[in-house]
Amino acid sequence: MIAYLHGKLADSAPTHVVVDCGGVGYFVFIPLSSYDKLPPRGAEVKLLTYHHVVSQDGTQQLFGFVTPDEREMFLLLISISGIGPKLAINILSSTSISALRGAIASSDTKTLSTLRGIGKKTAERLVVELKDKIGGAAAFETKGRAATPEEQKLTDAVLALVSLGYKQVDAHKAVLIAAGTAGPKATVEEIVRTALRTA
């Protein structure tokens, strides 16, 4: 599996880029959120990637992301039955990560249904299957502004516990308790370790 590409940005468009890695040009599908963060053509670029093989005919496709948040949400989306890589990219191109998290965490199927390619049933599936996985992160986000460093630290700790198998509600509670115990100067790693010890 190709984890990332690091090379020269040979070409770019709102839907895809070509990354020149040692003389080989890789065609990579991207969401609009990544397109907005790309450097100028000819500059160095690093994309986190997902390597997809179409089961029917063996066709290979690369999907790229500038930030870990984008790839993480993409992987969550394609874990849902009925959502493939192309639809996941369309969803990420239709809204911001924070807005998507917020809609899922608050069970806002009406907003989710307005996203490109998402109907009522798929919106309901998004809420049912992802609410526990991302609700903790969304709970620390405040509408209309970026998260503070402290909020981001708590969000990262919640995501770490969820990735270890914790339910969102349990991870949220454990992080708040651990953060109080570890103190304001504690790192994400220290908060997670404290949460694991006290769980």
C-alpha cells in the first residue's frame, strides 16, 4: 500500500493532481479541501494517500490528502456500506471536516442529506455508524472558530482512545478525567496514558 507521495507538483486541478516522484507521474484524486492547501505548481508537495483497487477489473486508483484529518475522515466514510472512494471524495469536497463532524455528532440528517451524492438513507447510516467514532472530537469543536491548542489536544486524545477501541462517550469522559489528573501542561500522549491507567 502507498502511504504517501513526496515529490514535485507537476499539475493540479480541483479534482486531481499529478505528483512527479523521481520521474514518475502519479495521478491522484483529491477533495477540494486539499486543493485549497496545495503549493504552487513545480513546488514540493507531500500527500497522504489511499491506494484503492477496483475489485471488478483490478483498476488501481490513488486518493490524496494534504492533512491527516482529511484522510481519517475519508477512511471513516468508506468504511460505511454504500460509500465508495469517489463518493467519499465528493462528500469531503462539499463541506468542511468540522461541519461534517458536527452534523454527524448532532444527528443532523437533514444537513447531511444536502451533501452531494448523499440521500436520506445514507445520511441516517452515517449518523448510526459514525456518531460514536467522531462524536468526541466534534464535542470539543466550537462552531464558527478554530479549536484552541488545549481543545485540539483533548480532541486528539479522544481520537487516540477511539482508535484503540473505546466508545466515543467513554473516550470523552476518560479524557476529561485524565486531563484534570495530568495537569494543563500534559501532552496528548500523557493524557492518553493517564486515561488508560485509570480506565
